[in-house]
Amino acid sequence: MRSTAGQDRQLFQPDHRQRRKPRHAGIIEAVHRCDARLDAATRAQLAAWIRAEYESEFGDVPLGLFSLCHLGPPYVDHRLDLWQSILEHYAPADVVPEPFAQARMLVRSGAYEFVEVYASGELRPVLGDGSVV
């Protein structure tokens, strides 16, 4: 029996309910660790742990996360690329690369703990309690 294209897509895409499942405290705490000065090895371990959590808990791994930065001036926000283990801090006038630039205004609103940025361009803002908007 043949499956339709829609059924094939469903087999390879994460369940919509899994995408909306609240993010647990461990992930939120890991995102807060980005506010510390991390060496390359620690940053790689942090990114790998977050990637593994997303894969096992939600079945979908974002390209990276964007959040406010609490290091102090001149930094106001940062991005963590989960695939290349890049952590980059930004000053207000710095240009943020796409697709992370779209998340910047959401984070700056102060309403979200962080924003998940997916390769598809989808943004999933996460509240302080872990719920996904």
C-alpha cells in the first residue's frame, strides 16, 4: 500500500504536540549559562547537551537559541548556534545574522526567556516557565 506525500511528511516531521511541550528547567538553566564567559570546550559541551535534550524530548532541534545577555555593557543579547557551538554576544548597534535577527526584537521585548530559531525560519518564543508561545 502506498502512502501519500502528506503521510510521508508526517513520518519525518516532529509531532506538533511535541513542539509545544514546555521546555524543562534544565534547558532554561543551560541557556542562562551563556551569560558566563565559556571556554570553547565548555561551550561545545553545553551546545551538545542542549541538542541532545531537544532531540530526545521534542524530536526537533533548533538551529540555535537567541536570548538577552546579562554580561553587562556593551552586550545586550546573544545567540548560541547549537550545531557549530558558536556563542556570540551582541552590542545594541551590532548586526545579527539571519535567521537570528528576526528573534532579536522578540527577545528585546522582555516577554520571553529565549527564542528558538529553526533552519526553516520558524521562531518559537519560550516563556520563563518553559511554555512555548
